[in-house]
Amino acid sequence: MSKPKLAIVIPCYNEEESLPNTLKKLWEYKIHLIEKEKISPESFIFLIDDGSEDNTWNIIEKAYNDSNGRIKAIKFTKNFGNQNAIFAGLKMIKKYNIDAAITIDADLQQDENKIEEFIEKYEAGFDIVAGVRKNNEEYGFFKKLSSELFYKLINALGVNIKPNHSEFRLVSKKVLDMLDLYRENNLFLRGLFYELGLKTAYVDYSIKERAFGKSKFSFKSLIKLAASGLISYSTRPLRIIFFLGLLIAITSFVIWTVTIFVEIVLNHDINAIEPYEIWESFISGIQILSIGIIGEYVGQILLEVKDRPRFLIDKELK
Ligand code: UDP
Ligand code: MG
């Protein structure tokens, strides 16, 4: 049986420090897999320069020139973000008739030696093989806590995604074909792949510390990703607002009825004004919060309706 043609897809944003080492390691590993007859010799590495401002593209061009066509790349016109970069990579490799693609980060924090296990699962019939982070020590306290909270929250909102799985993932050609059917602008890949309903296997790996450079995710971009994951895959916050409104309406009706009964019928002054004021400021807080939540959904609808391109390609190395 012929061996699968694999594309290793790597999003890169200002990765000049990491890339030389990463490319060397992955290149060697690719050759190792070819020699072991695990993948086809036509397998290649595909890099997406997500609008880097540093030397990343020069490094990519040089690697491309030395690779005899086994390193390919695109360069975005500007930074479109990690999710769009991965998505673009998966779209662009389709024309090379690959059998499967693996996405991995440019800093090689994920254990590339696990790729062989991913391929074995693929050969066993799984269309998606997702890496699951087994250790968290390399993450700071805050990142650990926020990641845990995020997975708890998103699962509580009915989105059933496996905790601690990352963008270290193998997908089959079938998955790439299905991706074409998804037109959404607001990408949250961990949710999207789960949506497909295909046979998924999980492979545990230990995350390493970032060896070169700094994380390219700012606090702001992490919050944005978490929010877009929640908004894209759950409308439950809107329903919670509805029931909260109902609950508050019923409660105020009860308070109102009791007050009238006690003050007018029993003629007993219970001085309800002060508790009422506290109650009212609480309600206005809830109202503003609710409007905010609805606003997030409306904003998302606006972006989806505009249907702007998810990425723009400035250069391509085929
Ligand atoms: N990345 C990207 N665009 C961005 C931010 C990050 O393509 O706007 C890439 C980055 O180069 C890396 C991967 O996404 O290959 C994961 O980023 P990073 O390692 O900085 O994230 P962390 O591991 O800290 O969560
Ligand atoms: Mg990283």
C-alpha cells in the first residue's frame, strides 16, 4: 500500500528565533519517517507567515530554496491571527493532493516525535488525531488557571470539547474537503473540528518550554479567542439572559405584592425603600451585562454578514 503524502503545516508569526531550529528538526524527522516508510517521499512542510514584522519570511525563502520543493509557503499581507493562518494552510495544501496534514506550532513546544503515533492512528482509520497536553507545568499560574476555567465554562455552555487539546492535530483529506463547507469568519478550530462528527483519536504529549523567543499570544488575543469560541459554538448565554430576566421579573413581582400586602392591608410600615434601591442597582448591573452579552453576538453577526476574506496572500512559494 502506498504511504500517505503528509503536509506539516506551521503557522509562523515573528518566529525568527525559533524557525531555524524548528525547520531543521522537522526536516530531519520527516526524512526519518520517509526512511521508515511511514510517509511518502513527496511529503512536505508548509509554512504560513502570518504577517511577521521580523526576519521570518527571509528564513522561509532561504529554506524553500534549499528544499527542492519540499518546503512550501505563503505570506499573508498582515497579521490575521493563528486560527486563520492554520485554516489558510489547510486550504492551500489541498491542491498538492495530500492524504493528511499535521499542524504544529513554530516554536516546537509540542513533541514532534509523536507525529509517528498520529500517523499510525490515521492508518488505523481515524480522520482526526488530536494531541492532548498532559502536563501544564510549563505554563504560568495564570495561563493554567485561565485555560482550566475556559474549558469548564465552554463545557458548561454545552460545547463538548476535550480539555487541553491544542492545535497539534492530524487531519485527513476528507476533513480538508469538509472544511470548504464552512463559511464562518470567526474561527475556533477546536470547536470546528469537533463539529464534523468524524472519528477522532487522541494522543497524549508533554508540552515543552518555549526554547526561543516569546509567546505570540497577548492576553488580549487569548481573551478574543476564548470569547469567539464561546460565541461561535453556544447560544446558551442568550438563553441564560432570558431566564435571568424571567427570574428577576417574578422575584420583583413577589416583593412588590408582599410589600403592598404588608403596608396597605396590614398597615405595617416595613420601610422597603432601602432594600429596593440595592435591588435596583443590582438589576441595572444585570441589564448592562446582558446588553453587553447580546452586543457581543450582534458584533459577531456583523462580522459574519460582511463576509470579509479570512486572509489575504501576498506571496506564495509553491
Ligand atoms: N501565531 C500565528 N499568528 C499569531 C500568533 C501566533 O501564526 O497572531 C503562531 C505562532 O507563530 C506559533 C503558534 O501560532 O507557531 C502558537 O503561538 P505561540 O507559541 O506564541 O502560543 P503559545 O504556545 O504561547 O500559546
Ligand atoms: Mg508556543
